[in-house]
Amino acid sequence: MKAIQMVDLVGQYQKIKSEVDVAMQRVLDTASFISGPEVKEFEKELAAYLGVKEVIACANGTDALQIAMMALGLKPDDEVITPSFTFVATVEVVALLGIVPVFADVLPGTYNMDPADVKRKITPKTRAIVPVHLFGQTADMEPIMALAKEHDLFVIEDNCQAVGSTYTFSNGTNQKAGTIGHIGTTSFFPSKNLGCYGDGGAIFTNDEELAKRLRKVCNHGSDVRYYHEVVGVNSRLDSLQAAVLRIKLRKLEEYDAARNAAAAFYDQAFAELNDITVPQRSPNSTHVFHQYTMRVTEGMRDGLKQHLEANGVPAMIYYPVSCHMQAAYKSARCPEGSLPVTEQLTREVLSLPMSTELDNEQLTHITNTVKSYFKQ
Ligand SMILES: *Cc1c(COP(=O)(O)O)cnc(C)c1O
């Protein structure tokens, strides 16, 4: 059996090596490393795939969120509602801009933002909602967009984990994750579903005026070189990364199918185990399984993780500490105990290996190792 990894990026590269190597060489031969044609082409191709008007490539997913908030003119003391059960980047950029993060709880089945709790957290200072499409499923966007409309709020979708996921509205229309709110953001960090070979990110919007502001902020606040109208940052995707992403974008649906096949294998194997709750499929979103994250009966998770690791199966806890419990982001407004679902999840969740390259032998070993822990 091939050694099992959380994400097998080497195995994935081996299968596309000839295409990637040619594309990389093409960039090297032209030495057009920054803002070259590869980046423009990639932006167009990703926009077409997502069905969104504008894609603006940038340096990483954290920058994408920060640039979104800068372009929307969010100011110190404004409030932004985000989940606490997320990767810290979402909250970090809010705090960096002097904006106040206000945490909403998540739903116990999908781990995504609970619209009912978002509603409770809206105040006269709220300016934006930042749903995170966690682990590969779109958050429940219809009620979130309705709240935003009612209270005149911006919606920035943190889509770093769910590129390709499709959300279905109650009238039957479909939209890709990240294209529903005013702005969507993503990351091309190597282990993300659409990952490059270094850092990368992008911002999506259907609003052409907003797209101009986003491009300006990415480029030192400038449209015309050496004239700076607003405070900006330096955030760009380089051409080598764009060349890799163009190839991987063409494989994305095949990759999603491989991830879903692994998830189905896990689901079936664990159906009989009372101590495991498999990840719930949202009734209105497809799942692209950035992570296969299950819940384990409280008190048994850490033992299972050790048992897996002792048997050559890596497993990770995403996330062991939620944002409102982090030293950097603790506040009297959101004390321990105030987000009960989030806090329960940090004690129960465990993510199993998930990648495009898992074979049946590996999946069988992983599921048998999980089962053997409960049958000792
Ligand atoms: C990965 C990730 C980010 C940050 O992306 P980087 O490219 O690493 O900056 C932000 N939010 C979420 C939910 C993520 O998973």
C-alpha cells in the first residue's frame, strides 16, 4: 500500500506532470512573470467556469478577504458577522482593519453559519456578513442574502474551501459558491481544492464598478502608474501559478468526483458505527469535500486520532480552538459558552485523509482502522 497522507499532492502532480512542465517552461521562456497573459487567461477561464462577471487574481486567500473589505470601504468600529468555527484568516483581516468581528454560531450538521444566529447578532453597527463555505459546502445563502437585503449589509463569501460547490435556491436556480454575495474570495494554497504550487488567491464579483475598486486596491490603490487614489496593497498572482491553475481548473470536476467517491466510501463504512456522525450533506448545496470531517462521540476523538496515527493513518482536527476562544480574539462580548455548537464541534470533529488520489486499498485500510478502534 502507498503511504497515506492527508493530501497527496505528489501523486496528483505525477499525473499532470507533462502538461504542467510544458506550461511552466512556456512562462520561463517568455520571462513574463508578473501580470503576464497567463494570469489574464486564467481570470477569464475561472470567471467562465463560475459564471461570474469578474475574477481578480491576487496573492493569497487572506489578502483576498482584506482587499474585499477595503474596497467596500469598511471602517474601524464597523461590525462584521463571521463564524467562529473557521480558519483564523477570516477573523484576522477584520481585526487588522480595526473592524469588530462579531461571531455567529454554526449548524451542527453542516458546520456552516446558522442564519438564525446571524439575525440575532445584527446591530445598527453591522456592515457586512462573511459566511465561510466550510469544508466544501456552500453555507445557506438564501436566508443570509435575505437578511443582508433587509438590513442593507454587504455579503463577502469566504470561498477558500468550496470552489466548485453549487448552491440551489428555493426557486430552483443554481449559483456557484462565491458568486452569490457582493464579493467572493478564494485561496489557491496548494492543499485547497483548486491549488497552485505556492501562494495564490482570487476575488469574484458580478459588480463591474466594484471590480474596478478591487483591482485598484490590489495594485497600490492605483489605476494609472504612480498616481494613487486610495490606500492599497500589493497583491498579485504570478504567471507560473496561473499556468498551473489553468491546467488544474480543467481537471476540477474530475477532482471533485474523486473526492466525493472517497467520501461515499467513508460514509458507507461508518454507517453502522454509533460513535461516528458522518458529515451531513446540505439539502441545498453540492459538496466538494475540501475535508471529510466527521463527529466522534465526545471523549473518544483524541484516542481515535492516536489509534489512527499509530496505524499509518494521518488525521487532523479542524479546528481544535474556535476563533472566539483564541488568545488574540477573545472578547467580553463573546465569552466561553456563548457559541454552544461551535464549542461542541471543537471537542468532536476529526478530519480523515481526503485527496484526489486515495485508492481503494488505502480507503479500506483507513476505514478498517477506524472500525477496529470501536471494536477493541
Ligand atoms: C485557506 C483559508 C484562508 C486563507 O487562505 P491563504 O491563501 O492561506 O491566505 C482563509 N479562509 C479559509 C476558510 C481558508 O480555508
